[in-house]
Amino acid sequence: EPLFMIIGNKNDLANIKKIDDKKGRELKEEINALSFITTSAKTGSNVERAFMDLVHMLLEGAGEPMP
């Protein structure tokens, strides 16, 4: 079963957001994603955390056999 992580970018431009955090969390629940996080490549906000979440997800699933 695939693992999903939703990453929204450009959180430094909150005044022109196309999708708000509530909708992101709703989508996370709808598709059973393991994580939802917003980031900013410009400021670096949450970028490291997003990668750490991804690594954690991969390591958690490392013991499962491939289909």
C-alpha cells in the first residue's frame, strides 16, 4: 500500500493562498495520507521537517515486504 504525504509550498505567501490549511488537513484524511505540512522554499520554513517526516515514514515502512 503506498504511503502519501501532502506538502504545500509557498507558506510565506499566506495572503494569496489557493488552498487553506483546513482543506489540506481534510484532503489528508480523505486520502489517508500520513502527513500534511506547509513549507516555504524561499524562507526554509518547515523544509527540513518535511524531509524528516518523509524519512521517518520510509523507515517505519522499511520492515514491510514489497508486493
